Amino acid sequence: MPNEARERLIQQVVAESRRHYAAYTLFNQALADHLGLHPTDLQCLSLLSLEPEPLTTGEIAKLTGLTSGSATRLVDRLDRAGLVVRRGDPADRRKTLVSLAPKPVSEVDDAWDTPGAAFVSALDGFTDEQLSVIGDYLRRVSAVGTEQAARLASAPGPGTGDSR
């Protein structure tokens, strides 16, 4: 009996995770539309803001799951929009580092104020231990999502005859 109860709880978490992903995807699109950005551009800015140092375009490709060509076009768009700054890598002249441009990105940060406060308030009432579990869960499923995105990117699509 306990295994059935656990299985139901796991299925509930999986279902709620899928709902969360769908809701967050819709939120990301709405925020990107509000800012006049493409959703991928917004996510790249968000991911860049979490990194302690500037990144190369290759590192941005890995971080976003884009091909190197797509990542270059993404950085080009963000550069033209004044949202990122490119500078040479002092350690390797062949590389270019990409970092956030301060002023325009502060406008993106400002757009996060209200939703950010709402997301933080959703955590009200959780104990420190529960918050630790939530954080651990999010880290784990983020890693799984990254792994599965890479797997899907390298696997043939349906109807290709390959059953990987």
C-alpha cells in the first residue's frame, strides 16, 4: 500500500511540474512580449544575469541549448538592441566575451519587480527545510531538463525510421 501512495504522490508532482512548466512558458512569452523581446532573448538575458563572469558565444550556446550559429545570431540581436556588450577576452584574443549592458538590462530587471515579488510571496509559509527541498528539487529537475533537451536535440524525430 505505501508504494501505491508514493506512486500517486510522484504522479501528482510530475503533473504539477508539467503545469508549472506550461504556466512559466506562458509567463515568459508574456514578459518577453511586454518588453518587445523574443522569449529566447529574454531567457538568455536571465541566464547571463546568473553567471558571475562574461561568457563566450560558445558558452551561451551550451547554456541555452542553441547551436553555435543560432547563439551567434542571438548575441547579434541582443548586441544590436544594446542589451549586451561584447569585448575581447584578455586571456585569448581569438575569443569574444559577452556581458550584460547595464542600463537596458536594468529595464528588464524592473519588469521583473512585480512578478518577482509574486513568485517570492508564493514561497511564504514554507519552512527553511521545505525551501531547501524545493531548491534541491528545482536543481535536480533543471539538470534532467538540460539532459533531456540534449538527448532530444541529437535524436531523430518521429517518423524517421530510427527508434533511438
